[in-house]
Amino acid sequence: MKVRELLARAEERLRSGPHPDRARLDAETLLLHAFRAKKTDRNRAWLLTHADDEADVETQVAFEAFMSRRIAGEPIQYILGECEFFGLPFTVTRDVLIPRPETEHLVEKVIRIAQSLPQQDPLHIADIGTGSGAIAVAAAHTLPQARILATDLSPNALSAARQNAERNNVADRIELVEGDLLSPLAGHRFSIIASNPPYVPMADCDTLSKEVRDYEPHLALFAGGDGLDVYRRLIPNAREHLVPGGWLLMEIGYGQQEAIAKLFQSNGYLKIQFIPDYQLIPRVAVAQK
């Protein structure tokens, strides 16, 4: 079958899927991934200039397998095994959340705060619940003076984070430790603690898209009946691991600003602020010890 025929049929099938607006893009992306699977490097320009070329059987079989996964609802990032975050390449598996653009707001604020502090070498930062390592790796890549301790309860997530630290040449400045939230931090103090914790209420499970609900790790998504269970532990405990004047930054969910502000206030934090995402929803909570 010719390349143009493969793409046309794939696009038609994908238009009945969950993302019809990106049917052509997904078809092209998955076909290029099928070529790469057999160690053949291609790009979109090649697809245009070689539309009448015959695709070999091996590529067609791989392409059909990827298409079946996508039509079933699997996020394209898991099919590809990678995504981009903060301009950097990240390996992603189903053991970690797919890094999202909203989390870049958190990284940007971490960097701004780090650059505003008196010069410290090293600058000690903690990333709690690191997952793919997105926050830790992006911060380390931008802040050469940073030394980051990143924790996660999942050994498989830590394995992905380790790959990403190595892939982006910052593994020598990130220590990865298995454990629940701040439990591995005994004896450590930090100028900045950052976290993108689970914050989806269990009651909202059925409202999530199939891609999120059926494929992303529930351990990294859900946090009790109201989505605040992790914050109730993280906010008071983080204060014990911050140096005087240190900062806690967390990603938060829709409608959680008021509750988070009260948790900050009841635990003695100062300079509380909330940063909106691209949809003007409060997405990053920031407070100082």
C-alpha cells in the first residue's frame, strides 16, 4: 500500500475517535513511529515527497498496531514512549503521568524564585512525587547550581526519572530516592520544595477523559474524596524541611485555591500566591516559610 493510502485510511478512522481535530497529525506521527520502529528515520517532509512510495509490510503491520492502540484511547505519548516538556525530551511509560504544559508554570516559578535568592552553590531543591522527573530535570537543566533530591513512592517511576535525568545530562545533580512524599528527607533542608501531587477527587473519576482514566497511573492522579489528602500531609511536613525563608510550590486542581490557602495559613506560611494557567485557572500555589 502506498504511503498516501495508508495515511488517508488512518485519518478517516481517527476522525471517529476522541480527537478528530488531530486525526491527520496523529496518523502522520504514528506512521513515522512505525518507520522508526524498524530503524528507518523519516520526517513529515519525507511523507509529502514520497507519498506514492510503497510502504513495506513490516511498517504497515507496526503502523496498524499503533493505530489500534490509539483508536482504543491510549495517549499518543505512551505509544511513542516519549514527549516534550519545557523544551526537553522525556521518556514516558504508563508508570508515570504524561508531563503537561500546565506544570511548566510551576517550573518557571521555581526558576524565578531560585534566581531571586542570594547566590547559593549548591542550591538545594526537593521535588516530591517526581514521576517522570519532569520538574527535577527541567529545573536542573536551567539552574546549574541546583542539587535536587527527588522522591517517589513508585520504583518504576523512579526508573523513568533516572532515564530522563541521564537523557538530559543532569543525572549528576539529581538524587532519586524511593519513599512516600517527604519521608526520605529526614535531616535535609531545602530552599525550595516543589511538587505536582495527586489532586483529583475520587468522585471525579468518571468525568475524566478515557485517556486519563484508563491509562495514566491512578496512584499519581487521585487523592481522597476531595482531592486534598496529599496537601494535608505535604503542607505541614514541608515546613519542617524548608530553611527559614524557604519556598513551597505545588500544582493544584480546579476549585482548590481556597482550601489550599487555608492550609497554608493554618500552618504559618507567608506570602501566599496563586499562579493561573493558560485558561486563567489557579494552577500553582506558592508560599514561604
